[in-house]
Amino acid sequence: MNIEEIEVFIDDSGEVKYEVRGVKGKKCLDLTKELETDLGGKILLREETSEMYEQEAEQAINSDETIKMEN
């Protein structure tokens, strides 16, 4: 079974960073859209991983997509 997860990090200055794991293709963008809206910040950096370019039907191995947002 494939586990999909979003891990959120908030530093002392309030900057938010999150990593998406276990999601193939651009589905990660759909999963994080509401989170980005709820945070109300603008995206400073989006780092795409090789997992984003893989077919969604394939099993995920464990890579990250990292997003930095400014509040």
C-alpha cells in the first residue's frame, strides 16, 4: 500500500516549509492547494522532485517535494 503524506515545518520566523511524499505526478499540487490557500502566504520556492515526473499509477519510493511559503 502506498502512503501519501505531507510533513509541515514552521521555523522561528514563521516561515512554512512542507514536503510531500508518496505521491506521483502532479497530484501533489492538488493535495497541497488547500493547504497553501489556508496558510494565506505566497510561495517563495517550489522544488520539484523526480517523483513529480513519474506516472501516477506507479508505486512511490520516498522522495520529497519541498515548498517554502512566506506568511
